[in-house]
Amino acid sequence: MKLFYSPGSPYARMVRVALIELGLDAEVEKQEVTLRDPASALLPYNPVGRVPTLRLDDGTVLTESLLILSYLDTLRPDRPLLPRDGSDGWITLARFGTAMGLMDGIAVWNRELRRPEHERSPSMLALELTRASRTADALELLVADGAYGGPMDAARIGLGCVLGYCERRHRTWDWRPGRPALAAWYDSIAQTPSFQATLPPLG
């Protein structure tokens, strides 16, 4: 297998963390690629030009974090990241969805910030700030109530990656004030070996 990734992408980081947690990291070749680049080495495999992209040994190409995590789960059925059986399984997927919703909103916000200042939409920036803050407030309550705990799974990986992205790449938004439980949760997961090994560069 071969993983195409960008070190700053929180979506690709999710897969990189999962590979380490599942003990599969050494089995996957990795290639760092450029994004938004017409000459990117990624494009022959994924014309959409997004990471993560995983090429399987039979030539099948998987894109999008959730799809790749689902595939990796089939390789380690004894160590599921996305349990789907019973109510507990759906809770994991629901919490993963909340983390991904925050991540997707931050991605939209970041794209707007990459535009020249005079072309940015103040209403779009305000919307994404409100969305992110509202979601982080909800996550503060969930984490304080014990959510996102236990063994490493997709929900914990997703939330850790989006907060890590905000910490190092999207520092426009200081998410910590007023959210002590969420901040303590992040500080703990950020010290795990899989998160330390995939630390994104400072933006």
C-alpha cells in the first residue's frame, strides 16, 4: 500500500495516526505530495487532488479519511477504530461526525483566509467563527461528561487532529479560553506517540 499525504493536512494526519495505532505503519509506503499544484505527483492517482489518498496493492485508490479508516479496520478486526455494532458503535460514529464537522468548518474558514484580504467575505468568516465556537462549546460539555475517552478510536483521532490543526496551523482562532476540559483532553492526547510522530508543521 502507498499513502499520499501532506504533513499539514489534518485529514491525512488522521490516517497516519491510525496506521501507527493499528500497528500497520511499517507496511505502508508514504509519499509527501504538494496540493493545489497542477504538477503534483498525486494527480495521476487522485484527480481531485486531495489527501489522504491510499493506493492498495491491487491498484484500487481510496480517498477521504472515513473511507480509508473503514478499509484499515478490515485489516485489524481485533482493533476496530469505527465500531458499528450496537448503540456504543453508533455513539463512536456520532462523535467522529461532530469532530469532522468542526474540521470541515475550519477548512472552509482557512480557504477564505487564503484569499486576498479585499476579496474575503466578512459574513463567511463570521459564520465559520460562530460555527466553530458553538461546536467547541458543545465538545467542552461532552468531554467534561466523559465523551471521547477510552481506547483510541476514530472519534478520538478525529478530534485530536482538528484541535492539533487549530493549535499549530489555524492559530487565528484561540479555542482554549473557557474550555478547560477540552484543553486538558487535547494536551493529554497530544502526548501520545502516534500524535507526537505526526505533529504538523507550524502554520
